[in-house]
Amino acid sequence: MVIKKENPKTLKIVSRILLNDGVVILPSDTLYGFSCIQGKAEEILERIKGRGTGKHFLKLSLPEQLDKLTTQKPSEKFLSL
């Protein structure tokens, strides 16, 4: 499914896909990237990209979600940026 950014329902559609363990492809300034919410969708992303479970993905999160992703704590100075 292709959803044009001009479509006023785009944010709602993409949010629904992500919240239902889906994967979306989003444009950035130079390339397109896959996006999903951590969990079941990661397995789908591994299949799409042909990756084994040993190769990790770049994960972006909110500061309050870091406990779920790592045991290493960033400094307060870093978090305040």
C-alpha cells in the first residue's frame, strides 16, 4: 500500500500499521528507511531484509524507554540535550 504524504489520513494510517505490529517504509532527506515498533514487528523486518537474529538494528527510543533496551545508562548531560 502506498500512502501519499498529502493524504490527511496518512498519520492515522501509519500509526495504525505500527501499533498493529506492522512495518512501514518512511522517506528521509536522503533515503528510505524501514520503521517498526520493537517487538513482533522486528521478526517481520528481519525476514524482509533477509537478516538473521544476530545482526542488530538501529533502535531509537524515548529516554524513559532506555531501560528496556540497554543496561548502560547515558549521562544526565546527554539526556538533557
